[in-house]
Amino acid sequence: MTPTTTQRAQPDLLYSEEEEALRAAVRDLLADHCDPAGVIARTESGAPHDREAWKALAEGMGLAGLLVPEALGGQGATHREAAVVLEELGRAVAPVPYLTSAVVATEALLACGADDLLTELASGRRIGALAVALNIAPGGAHRTVRIENGALHGELTGIADATAADVLLVPAEDGGLYAVDSDAVTVTAQVSLDLTRPVATVVLDGVPARRIGDAAPAVRRALRAGAGLLASEQLGLAEWSLTETVRYLKERKQFNRPVGGFQALKHRLAQLWLETVHTRAAARNAADALAGGSGDSTEVDVAVALAQAYAAPVAVHAAEEALQLHAGIGMTWEHPVHLYLKRAKADSIAYGTAGSHREALAGLVDLQAP
Amino acid sequence: MTDTVSGGGAVDAAELRRRTQELLAAYPVGSTDRVDFLKARFDAGLAWVHYPEGLGGLGAPRSLQAVVDTELEAAGAPDNDPRRIGIGLGMAAPTVLGYGTEEQKNRFLRPLWVGEEVWCQLFSEPGAGSDLAALGTRAVRDGDDWVVNGQKVWTSSAHLARWAILIARTDPDAPKHRGITYFVCDMTDPGVEVRPLRQITGEAEFNEVFLTDVRIPDAHRLGEVGDGWRVAQTTLMNERVSIGGMRIPREGGMIGPVSRTWRERPDLRTHDLHQRLLKLWVEAEVARLTGERLRQQMVAGQPGPEGSGMKLAFARLNQEISGLEVELLGEEGLLYEDWTMRRPDKVDFTGRDAGYRYLRSKGNSIEGGTSEVLLNIVAERVLGLPSEPRTDKDVAWKDLAR
């Protein structure tokens, strides 16, 4: 295979005017709902998800249905717009189940053609979660549950945003994907590294369920979209970390001068800026590839793996730099930088590590292992 | 500044296509001499369409140049071998256009674009590298002429050039940025001596240029006396813009040769090299997309600050990738193609053998602004962080430490 011959037409890496308008609207809304102190307080409240913000985003603005066709009550938009929403959600480290419900669960339902559930999720009044552990990469092996007499039995762990979900999409040992009402299962929050996207265990004890389609293609499609659009969330995390650190270091004075004037720090921030500029290109490329549908599926795989392999470490690096350059105040519970560090680190595992995406690329672009 | 419109209003893509076809009809590609064709193209305003009428352009938007280039390429028309005359096209021309008199623009731009006259740049000096404004080459007024003495370095194409853009000190009593004047220097003047400067690759791409009582008529001054630093900013901005302006295919840069070697030579593969190669492949592909995004921004007329960072990424990647390739080659990595002193007239960072690529790429983080200076520029101009403390800004040049 010669990789240069399989490239798709040039990707559109810019933002349209409509996309910028969408960004501005989401950013305004989050400024009202997701202030850092409020997000920190909520993480310890026993209800970490911000239902108000979700309602405003999903029902008020209709954003839960961006990827759902208009005929099913959605917006009929694309991954390009969803990516812009995720940039802003990342920037605010917003505790809403957007990536898990409006992207990952929605993609699984699209693959299955589960129209009724799509309409429910698009409305934002119900929240869905794919019951596959958050660390699983597209194409990776994942756990399934048993079926006995048509009922589901088993325990699944590491399910992101399951505590917020109304419907769970559960892969079973027979290769089917089943829709299960969350009322019928036991969902228990796990103490999570990422306080704003907590994971949970799901125990199914003879639960009646409805088979909506084949699990393999649906899970693969869902995780691919999740991994690809996660890069936009990571971009938002990195941009907040950079912007906030630059702002702080212009104000913070030590040795009778702004700390941001020391060359050792200027160079680190410039380097970080460069990484965010690169992340934007990688993230837009992935969003544009996903939006282009399955024209050339291998090229979509390349764009997604590339974006995750690049963006995941950048988001972590940005949050780590933000903490170090804020120094003492950055180490406190009161300052929001820890929310970004925890989200960024969890994101670096979510939908496959950078290393697993590089391994995928080795096959995709023919740079085979020894 | 270079997008000024002159003459009869907007020229759109259809009009440019029509004029290009008209040129091709009047000067058939098969039966027209190369230079004659290029001159006719210049006179038709199709050389650089964003330049004014009469100077090779039509005052059209810069983004429409691609329309003309595509038509001409399809017709198999000759080009002006832009890599041979890169300094003229990328640096001298925008400066002449921005600051030149009508006489200077009419005299210099046509032979420059056609490639009849090669240009070089006399800026850096042994004592003025990153701190270019500290330069010490002196120009003293003598009647209608200036008499220039000094030494310049890292001058590519000096041995081929007819003209040079030159900055020299005209007022040593002024602070360093204010005592500089910008000239066009005749490289055939008997006081100009060009010596090859051999570099670590064994060859000599660059030269040292010694200037001894070189006479430059005042009519060859660009901009006002003492305003040379500001004029030079135009030149240097264009140097940085010209990097990253092209559309590059996947694996089109330094990552290409090592990826091919990896595919063709399974015997060389190790797990350690595999991990490092994949990481660099990812970074190279993302850097390529970043360049593509920058290009799209420019075409859309929304250039961002992203350009300032492209060279930083490109320098580091070139160095790491070529370094990896030498290691991958193992026993062959111990060899070098040829140390013979040569004078290449074109430079290909991704050409020749891995050893050459490794050594040549060391220059990528130095030439056109060191990576350290570029990081300062990003920090100060893009992020708005405080400038470095300066003790040299308000001191007369003659009193500076050196």
C-alpha cells in the first residue's frame, strides 16, 4: 500500500461562520452555568453532573441531536459542529454527558438504526451511555454480558457517565447490542480520577432487554467517533490551560517583575502554544474526516488515530504545565487547574491511549512492527 | 501593502483564465523561447497577479495566483525556476515594491521575476546574527554615492547574484535600530569579494562577502536614510511567510525517506526504532496538516499568528527524523556520500543521503531566525508576555559592547 495514493480530497480545516456562531453561543451558555467554583463544588455533591447545563445545551439549544437526522428529531448537522461544541465543553471542563450520549451512544444507535431511541436522545430529555469501558480503543476487545432465557446477567465497569444515563447500550455474548433501561440495573459510581466525567459499574441481574443490532460494527463506529471528537475536547482543555496560565503569569510578580517575563517560562509557554496550534489542525482534520462519512473508511481511521495519538499527550502536557507554572496555588483544591489535569489524564486513556492509536497507525499507513 | 489594487478595478478568476489563455495563444509553448515567454507573461500582468499593473501584476487578490499557475501548468508552460531565484522573489521583490521609487521598481522587478538577474541578501555579519540590528558594515556618503566597507556572511547565491539587498550603518551615533540604511548593491562592483563558506556537510551553499570601498549610487537606496531597519522588517516578514506556503502531500517532507527505508528494509527494524518512528510520523503528519490549515487561512484572507510557529516545528522535526534515519541505517549510517567541496546552486533539505540530511537539518534551527529567538517572538507577539529586558535600545551604536 502506498499511503499517498489513498488520501481523501483536501480536508477543510477551518471553522465556518456558522461554526463560530455556535461556539460563541455555547461559550456564553457555559459562562453562565459552569463557573469553576461551581464545578468544583458539584464534584463533591454526590450529583457531579450539571443537569441545568445539560438541559440548556441539549433541550434549549438542541445540541444533543447534532448528529441525528432531522427526520428523527435531530439537527442533521455533522461531526464538525459537534467538535466545536466539544472544544467549548473541554474549555469549561463541563460535567455534562455530551461526548458519551450525544456522540458515542448516538453513533451506536445510528449504526443499529434504532430510530426511536435516537429521537429520545436527540431531544436531550433522555441520556444514553454505551456500556463499554471508557479505556477501550476503536476495534479493541471489550467485556460482554451473559444471556440466560432472554435476560442479561453480568457486571461491567468503567462505564463513563452511566450514573447520568437513562438508557444503557449493552454488548452481550451473542454479539448483539441491547438497550436496557437504567432503572432495571444497578449503577454504582466508582471513585474516579476525573471528577467531571465519572465512571461507574453496571450490574445486570436478569434484566429484560431489547436487541437493537449487532454490537461489533456499532461499538466500533461509536468508539471511533468518540476518539476522533475527543481530540476537540482535548484542544479545549489545552487552550484553557495555556490561556489561563499566560493570563496568570502576566499578573503574578516575583523578584519585582512579572513571572511571565522570565525567558525559561516564556519558551515553555511558546512551545505549548505551538502544540495547541498543531492540535487544532489534527482535531479539525479528524472532525472533517468523520463528517465526510465512510467515503474512505481507512482514511477516517487514519485521521482519528492521528488526532488521538497527537492530542492526548498535548492536553496532559498543557494541564501539567499549567499546574507547575501556577506553582503553589495550582496545587490547591480551590484552584480549577486540577479539574483540567484530571480530565486530561483520564482523556489520555479514554477511547485508547496515544500508544494504542500509534499502533493502529502502524497498520494503517504500512509502518509495520519488526 | 503588496495587495494594492491599481487600474481598472477587480479582476476575477474568469478574467484571469481568459488572459492566461490569451497569453498562451499569442506565445505558443512549443515555439516560444523560455525567457521570451516569461517576459510576455510578466508584461501581461500574470507573473504575480497581486502586484500592480505594469509591474507584472493586475492588482488582483493574491489568492487568485493559483488560477493562473494551474492554467499555465496544464499547458506545460515554462516557469521561472523559483527555487533558483528564491531570495529575489521572496525577499527583494516585496521590499522593492514596498519602498522602491518608480524608477527602481521599473528597473529591477522584471529581470528579477524572469530570472535574468539573481539576487542575494547581505544582512548577517560575523558580529550580528540574532542581534542583526547591531551590524557594523559602514556606508559613508560621498557626493551622489555611498562608500561601503564591511563583511557579510551566510550569503547564499552571492557567487551567482547580479544584485544584493544590503543593510549598512549610516549613523553610528544613533541607537542601533535608527542608524541603518537599506541599499541595492551591485555585486559586479570591483570592491565586492565573494568567498565560499564551507559548511559541516562538506559543501559550500553560502558565502562570505567582503565589501571594500564599494560604491553605491544614492539612487539605489531603498527607503529613507536611517530607516533601513523598518525596511528590512518587510524583507524578513516575507522570508518567514514564504516558509509553509506550499501544499505538501503526506510523507512529502523529511519523514518520507525514512518511511520508505522502513518499508523496504525489514532487516533494519527494531522495536525501539518503531516506537520512535511512529511518534515522529504522527508529529510530521500533524505539522503537515498545520501547514495546510495555515494555507487555507491565507487563501480565505484570514492569516493568523500560526505562521510564526511553523518554522520551529519544522526545524525540530527535520532534525529528529533525520537523526533517527541515520540510526536506523546501522552500518550504512556510519558512511557519508561525499565530503567533496562543491557549490550546489539549489538546496534540497530532504535530498542526498541520510547523513547529509542529518547534518544539513542542523541549520534549520539557526537560519532565518534561531529557534530560541522565534520562541521569544511567539511568547511576546502572540501570547503578549513581557519583552526581554533591553539595555541596548537607547544607546548610541558606537557605545554598545562588542
